[in-house]
Amino acid sequence: MTAAPARGFLIALEGVLVRDGAPLAGAVEALVRLRAMGIPFRILTGGSDRSAAEWSAWLLMRGFSVDPEEIWILDAPEALQRAARDLRLPPDAKVVLVGDAHGVDVTRVRQAGLTAVVIQAADAPAPGDVDAVATDLNGYLYRLFRIR
């Protein structure tokens, strides 16, 4: 039996799309690819110092095109579940949370019914209990969807 394909993504801002305010290699292209494939995504941030509209403008200055409605500020434990529901997918659809090794709370990810993928340096030890590890989001999408 093959695993169900990913139908939606929750993507951490820091550590997956940007680091220290700069876009990570392939991150802009990864979001363009998801949009072109018609796969919904939401950007997750714990940065409550800005509104979603301010985060959208901040991302645009770094080359990302993300609507404020696609940005979720994780301000409560149930925010992951709400963000996943906001993708408007069937209840049994596979939703993947992509985060960095420091930001993924696997227990919360599992409670929300999500698949956990960690983006980290190639030489870093693999964290336990995650579904996949990759060095960058774009490379992960290439492997996941077998894009050539």
C-alpha cells in the first residue's frame, strides 16, 4: 500500500522559508511550485509582533507572494488544527507540516492529525519521531511529487 499523497501544507516561516530575515535557497520557488500544482498551503509563524498583512508585506519584500489569508500566527495550542481546516480539504486528506528541527512539536503535530517533516542541515542528526527529513523545502517537494 502506498502512502496517500500530500494534499496541503502548513509551512513554518522561520527555518523553512527564511533564516535571519533572508530567504532560504529554493523557498520562493517551492511556494510558486505548490501554487502552480494547485496545492493549498498556509505559512505559520509564532511572530505575533506583526499582523498577517504586515507579514505578507515583509515576505513580498523578500520575493515571496503570500496573501495575508495564507498566514497563520500560532497564538494558541489549537491554531494548528484551525490552520489545517483553513486549507478546506476533505477530513481524510493528508496535510504535511514542514518545520525546522527547533520548531516542530511532534506531539502537537500528531494531535492535529498531520504528517511531520523537518528541514535541517544535511549533517545534523535526524530528530526522532518525524515522518521525513529534508535539507530544503524545494528539494523535498521534488522528491515527494517526483518532479523532474
